[in-house]
Amino acid sequence: MADSVRVDVWLWAVRLYKTRSLATAACKAGHVRVNGDRAKPAQTVRIGDEVIARTDREHILGVKGILLKRVGAPVAAEAIEDRTPPLPPRTETPLTVLRERGAGRPTKRDRRDMEKLRGY
């Protein structure tokens, strides 16, 4: 049994990235850190290391197990300790801006208000 593995292989094996080439590209782009230092794809990780990887958001993972091959989600979940803080609660926004029927074309001020509500 191996005591260390490449960081790109481990990220792919624990299902953080869909392909190994995406994990390698993330390492090369500087989106992966191991114990606070920027990681190259061939850097090794050991049990107890902390890996910070950016995908759609920043994930903070503790290495609990070494995986060499991609495994099912339940097995992969046992190999990581997820320390990622939870997302802030979503604020509800109105789906559409309601205008009075027959009010005509919106003014520039109305359009700006609608864009602000939509988050543009």
C-alpha cells in the first residue's frame, strides 16, 4: 500500500475533478495548494495533509486516505475530511419584475431598477 500519491491523481480519485487532466490543469494554474503552498501536479500528498482546491468555489480537504484509482463516491468520501465552510444562505430575489398592465414601455430608470433586481 502506498503512503503517498501525486496531488493531481488524488484530486481525481476523490472525485473533486472529473478527469485527471482537469486536475493537472488546475494544479498548473495555481488553483491547488497543499499545506498552504502552491502545488505542482507531481507533488505528493500524505495522510494528514491539507489540500485547498478551487473548482466552482474553494474546497478545503484533509487527506484521510490514499487513493491511486478513481473509486465510487462512498469510498471517496471516506478518504477525505471536508473542512469547507458552508455556503451562506441564499437570499430570495423576485423572479420577475411586475409592472402595471398598460403602463407602456419601461423608462430608463425602470430598466435600471429591473437590472439591479436581477443582479446585473
